[in-house]
Amino acid sequence: MRRFAFAGKTCVITGAAGGIGAALALELARRKAVLVLIDRDEQGLEQVRALTKDAAEVHTYVIDLADGRSRLDLAEAVRAQHGGADLLVNNAGVTLIGTLEQNAMADVEWLLEINLMAVLRMTKAFLPQLLARPGSHIVNVSSLFGLVAPAGQVAYATSKFAVRGFSEALRHELAGRDVGVTVVHPGGIRTNIALSARISGPDPDGVLSRQAETFTETALKLPPEEAARLIVRAVQERRPRLVITREARLGDLLARLTPARYWQIVRRAQASSEGGRRRS
């Protein structure tokens, strides 16, 4: 496929009020795209809108992707106003704190609705217009935890592995139809996903909340602006897969080399690192 040119193209982004979604909106605004920004955070969307004045146009939609709606009305609104979408970025995501034993099923279903079902529903709703606009593209944001599956992240890893499989199968279905598909596996991006995680289960002493704070401070380091630049480049180049951060690439390699034992290796490495810090 030819390189994707963003100027004047209608780009739909979910989870656009912060993190990678907001950074993508700013990156695409500089490239004179038409932005359709979606998030449940109305105030956050307005802040992003104020920063994207370089865009050809900016339209915001306050939508809670957990509500289970088909999004056909949203797709029709975009078609009526702009003729259709050229780029769909399924970026919105949430996570839970706690093990599966601790998690309430209602919380697991909430996560799956946003992280997985919303990706399917948005793609299904917009696919007819993407197919009608040759050279269009779909980006689905998975995660490092769509490559490796750590303890304590059962629901999240389930959703992100599913996004990976969905993206690969969809790419194969669309082969030869002039619609590109990129699945993105970010590692530690400096966003608020851990701090805003839903605590699912008892946390009387605040241990789980402190774990989320520690994880944010120690593991989430790459600026979202850098992730956005890499994603835009991947779309331009029609790359099928993008793994962001050294840790994510190492995790991917480890899971490929030792698919049944990688978690044991990770735990040993973590224990060794923690022991070294205590001795120092």
C-alpha cells in the first residue's frame, strides 16, 4: 500500500482526552488532519481541543465506551459530516487492580467492554466507510500485556491478547482490499492508566493503591508524545505491528523463545534485582 498522508484525512481516535490518545491528536493536528475525538471525559476533550488548533477541523464526542452500544450512530454522524473515516484508532483502555480471585465479575466485564468489545464495535461500525475510502487504515492499541501475561493482570491481559488476535485476523481478511491494519504493543508509557485503575476487590490497607503508584513511578517512563510519533510513522509506513519500548521488545522476544517458562524467568530477574537494591 502507498504511504498514508494525513493532511485533510478524517482521523477517529478513542480515548483521546489523555495519554497516547491526546498525544496522537496533537501529532495529527500538526499534520493538518480532520480530528474526531472520543472520550467519556468531557473536560479532558475540551483541553485537547484547545491544543489542536492546527488541525483542519476538530470534532469531539463525549461517549462512554462501556455502554455497549453499536456505534452505528457515531459512524453515520462521521459519514454525514465528513464523507467517512480514513483512519480509525482504537486506543481507549482501562485496567483493574487485583487478582482474578479478588476481581468482581462486574468489573471484569466492564474492562472487557471497553478494551475489547468497543474495539470490535467501533471497527464493525466504521468498516464499510473505511472500505469505501481506498488507502484507509485501522490502528488497534494492544499492550506489552498482549505479548506476555503477568500475574495480577488476568482481565487486562485477556483483553489485550484478544485485541492482538482480532487485529491479525482482520488484517488477513482485509488483505488486498487497500485497508491497512496496525496492532500496537506499548510498554511503559507515561500515562495515568495505572493511577486511574479500578480497584476490584478488598484493599483495606491501601496496598493495591500503593502498588499502582509505585508501578506508575517506576515502570511508566516513555513520554506519550514519543509513542504517538512512532504510531504515526507506523501508519505512514503501513506497518502491521509496532512494539514500543525496549522492555516490550525484550518481553516479546522472551515469550517467543520460552513461551511456557518466561514468567518464571521474569520473576527470578525481579527477585535478583530487588535483592541487589536491598544490599546497596
